[in-house]
Amino acid sequence: MSFISAYLPYLQISLALLLISAILFQQSDAGLGTAFGGSTSSNPFATKRGAERTLFFITIILAILFIASAVLALF
């Protein structure tokens, strides 16, 4: 158990950095024009495909791992 408690902070820091970078790499259609009521030409109900879908699933997995490591740190 001491092995886990010794390396858990480093694991959490690396998971946090990976999660931040995965979120920032995702494409967003929300620009300043849409904030003031402008519309975009893209379909908001379009499905994710290819690299965008893979990055989306990687983000979900990283978030689950980060939450699990935070819960593990409580014990």
C-alpha cells in the first residue's frame, strides 16, 4: 500500500495534465460570434468521426481514471 501512496501524487499530476491537454485539443465551434446570437454553418447534431471521436473517448477514459485516483487518495 505504501507503493501506491508514494506514487499516487505523481499519477494524479500526470493524469491532470493529460486530461487538460485532451480537453484543449478538442475542436469547439463556439466562437465569439455564436456568443452574441450568431449562427454557424455546421450542423450542431453532427456525429463525431475519426480522430475527433478517438480524442473524445480518450478524454472520457482520462476523466474516469482521474476520478478513480482521487477516490483512491481518500483511502
